[in-house]
Amino acid sequence: MPTKVYFLDDQKTESIGITWGFNWKNVSITYAGKVIGTIAHKAELKKGQLFNLTDYKDLSVKLKGEWNPELELLVNGKEIPGSPTDPNVQLYQTFKAAIGLGILNVLIGLLSSMLNISFLTNLGIGFSSAIFGLIVIALSYGVKRRSRLALGAIIALFILDIMATFYFLDKDDFNPTSAVILKIIIIIFLFRGFPAIKKLNERSIKQGL
């Protein structure tokens, strides 16, 4: 059974452990190594449950999302550092996805232009795709610095990329449906960066950073 451990303090003396079975069944929650509760079924987990840790700390456990469910772990209403809904984690995942896509476009674009691979060139993939990838890589570092403008630009570029795929398509040679669906899924994933950036910027304002 998968297990994740998160720490509530920098000294790593307070730990929250989560163990779950297939389809989020039989979730077990531990605090400092001791079981404090279990949630038997996914339906209960989606409703959320509250567990008492100490006299002044409560843990909220809830499964959020439909197509990509994530476990929300809140202590006194704040995300546990490193947990799936921690905005720092979500922003880093968005950054990794964006820069990974940029690198992939550079590699495929160079490969297509140097080796003249027909099914790639029929999709309009070539040296321009490598330039596209470099732009995405540069914008990715803007995302890492919490720029919503940079994230919006990356998403806009990928939407234009999908449109260009159909424009340059040679239907007799290749059906791009799978590739387009994958890009749409990636775009949806990238959108999660917006609320993460918003939360982090709001926290910075409150902390006077």
C-alpha cells in the first residue's frame, strides 16, 4: 500500500503519515507514528474528515478533484508543506511540466529538421518547433518566479500549437488526435498553476515580502 509522510516542523519531529489502498480505500492516518484515524471508503474521503492532533491542532483530510484526485491535508486550515495541494508543490510541478515540454519541443524540432522525418514535418514540426521550445523554457522560469503572465503565455502558445498542428496536417499520412488530446490534458494541468501563484503571492503580501 502506498505511504506518504509529511512533517509539520523544520526539525521533522512532528510527522503525518498517510497510507491508502486501491482507489483510495482504507486510508490510515498517523501522527508521530501513532494511528489517529482511518477512512474506509473513497466517498467518505471526498466528504472530508477532521482529526484532533493536539489541544491546538486539527488535521483535515479530504480528497479533491475528479479527473486527477489529490489529497488535501490541512492543519488548522493551512496546507501541510510538501503535500499535494501545497501551492509550492503545485507551482513546482507546473514549472517542471512547462520546462519539460519546452525541452521536448527543442529535441523533437531539431531531430525533425536534421533527419527530415516525414511524419513530423507533415505536422509542421521542424526548426521552428525548437525555437518554440526555447521560448517555452524561458517563460517557464517566469512561472517559477510566480508570473501569471508567463504561465498564460505558455498556455496560449500551446493552444496556438494545437491550431498549427491541424493547419499543417497532411491527413493521408498521420492522425494527430492522440497528440492533440495529450496537449489538451497538459494545458489543463498547467492551469492549476494559476491558483498556486495566487495563493503564494497573497501569502507574500501578508508576510510583507
